[in-house]
Amino acid sequence: MTIKILDKSDQDAVNQIIALGYPDNIEYMDEFLSWTCDPNWPIAGSIYQYFVTLGKCEVPRVLQTAQKADHDWRYSLIIQIIASYNDEALHECTSHLKIWASQAGSEECDFEAIRILTNRELIPESEIASIAKRNLFVYNVWIKETLEASSKAIYSFPLGDHKL
């Protein structure tokens, strides 16, 4: 018997698949992850939590999905699953988190990845500082370029009208 998730609100199907138990439900794991691309979908929360409980068993699949995902989906996987992993599962994610932390401007994936690396002390502070310094350099270049590109418009109004 194959269980099919019919739509973003089909919690019954999600519950049935979870009830099969792991690894008996392993054939559904890719489909499960596909239903997490929008964190606002009603079934996404249950699926996130299920992957957290699976921990190390499904880390490779979560990382593979996050690697292929757009930044919005990756961000959801980082904050909803990876950030909640126990230490054993999280250590499996360290190399990916370092890469994502180093990708300045990745729709907050960089911020959350460096936050996890720092808060969970996954890499030495010297590595954190190196990543942060490079990112800050990139962000400052973007600010400088934005100011240069838009200076006429910005400076046509009193500076008191501009707030950061």
C-alpha cells in the first residue's frame, strides 16, 4: 500500500507515514522533504520535527536537499531542522554550515549558519572570526556600492530623513 500526501494540509497522510516507523517509511523521506519547501504549509512543521527526531540517520538527505534548494528553502531547513539537531547529528553538518556561513548575501542562510557554528561551538573562534571578517568586508562593499549608485537620490533629501 502506498500512502500519498494529497496537499499541503494532508496531516492524516503525514501521520500515517510517520506511524509506519523508520526505516520502514524510508521510501517517503524525499517526498517528506519536498513538502518542507514552504514553512507556512500546515504539514511542514510535523515533517521538520520528524526529521529532527530521526537525527543522524537522515542528515545526509537533509544536507543534500538543502544543498540543492534555493536560499529560502535552505534557510527553512537550517532553522527548522539543522539548528535543532542534537550534537551528534549536528557535527555531521559542520562542513556544510561552514560553506553556507561563507556565502555572504544568501538570504540569511549565512547568518543562521554562522550563528549555529558559534552557539554550538562547532569550529574554533578563529575560523568564525575569519568567516565573519570576510562577510563583513563583502557587506561593506555592497553598502559602498549602493551608496555610490544611489547617491544622487539619497542626497537630494535631508540626511535626517534617512535611517538605517
